[in-house]
Amino acid sequence: MTHECFADEIAIDFPSVGRVVERMRDAFLGKAVGSEVHCAEVLLSKREASDGLVVPIEVPIRATCAECGGRGETWTEPCGDCSGTGESVFRHPVRVTVPPGVADGATFRFRVTSPDAAAVRVEVRVAIRSSAA
């Protein structure tokens, strides 16, 4: 299900508020299907999988462009920082705790939230290297 209320007005006049309006529409009309999922794979040795460890990953998060404030332009020129989209993407560091005895193919799912950006769903898959690699 997709919600298209005000889509043209937002895309043309204020592209950076698109995600905020999307969240408001979802709150009133229900969550839209197909929200963004960031997939990552963690490659571990058999020893690391046996012992467990904390693994750093980076999650891309979209936020309002700081240069143009989300307008996508500065006066009459497209914003050079966001190329006219009104958004910027930054990489948010996250530390994932992998428990001892994790199995090959195990997945961890969670959300990364920010007050200034839409939540990003994250799925981390564990892959265990064979000792020959």
C-alpha cells in the first residue's frame, strides 16, 4: 500500500519534508509496504562465532540537507550539497553485539531511529568463514 497524499506538492516545493509527511501519513493511514531496509553481512571466523564479539557497521540515514534546509535550492540555484533533493545521507555507526555460539546464516533485525530522520530497518546476516579461507 502506498499513500500519495500531497506527493507532487512535497516533491516540488519542499522535498526534505517528504519523509516527515510520509511518517505522518503512515501514522494515520497505516504503515506503507516496502519501507527501506539496509542489509549488511558480518563475516566471522569460527573462533569469533564461538566466542562472540561486538562488530561495528555503518547504517546510511537520510536527513535534511544542512546547507539548504531541505529546500533543494539556494535562492534560484539548485543546492550543490544535495543536488536539489533537499536530503543528505550520512553514515551512522552502530555496534552490533554478536552472541557466543552464533550460527552461520543467523540474522539480527533492528531499527535505527533519529529525531531528525525516518527510521531505517537494518538486517545483519552472519556468515562464518571456513578455516580454508
